[in-house]
Amino acid sequence: MEAEAWEVLLGLTVARQCGVTKLLVESDSKMLINALRGEASGQDSGCNIIWRCLREAERFQELKFIHVLREGNKVPDFLAREAFTHRVGFRAHTVAPVEVHELIRHDQMGAAFVRSM
């Protein structure tokens, strides 16, 4: 969960720096989303990185944390896999890769993906 929380923190920071005021944060990690919503119990909610995410989240006019199934997380999944094909370091896209446009189009059409177990 900690790796996903770092991704959320970086995403929140970049979104704020780009002037975004309203944001939906989606993750396929139910544990992470529960922690960010304040619904986690025990050590899942006490992580320092979760606290940092929540402090950053306060800077937005409107923000929602939403759990999605892995099949609904195709764009971040593609970008994470694509990141491993490049040198280490932060890489921002000024234009989304062609593959992302296709995944978004499928999402807009309500295309179904087979869930693999």
C-alpha cells in the first residue's frame, strides 16, 4: 500500500502545481482508498505517507477518493508498465501516448474487460 500512497502523493502534488482545483483520485487498492477516506483501522491508517496525502488533499477545492476494480484502472496500469521502459526518474507527458487515448475511448464506450483471477 505504501508504494501506491507515494503515487497518490506525487499525483496530488503535480495536479495542484498544474492548477487543478477539483480532482477524482481512483485506485484499485481498497486498503489505500479506505485509509485516505479515514475508514481504515489499525496500522493501515497511521502511515506517515497517508497523513501527507491527506494534508495535500486539503489544498483542493473538491476531491474524492474512489476505489475501482483493477479492470477499471487500465490507464494508470499502462503508464506504470510504460514507465519501466525508460530511465529512472520522473517523466511527465505533455501529450498522452496514443495507447492511452484508445484506453480512454474504451472507457467512455463502457467497454468490458475480462476479469482475470
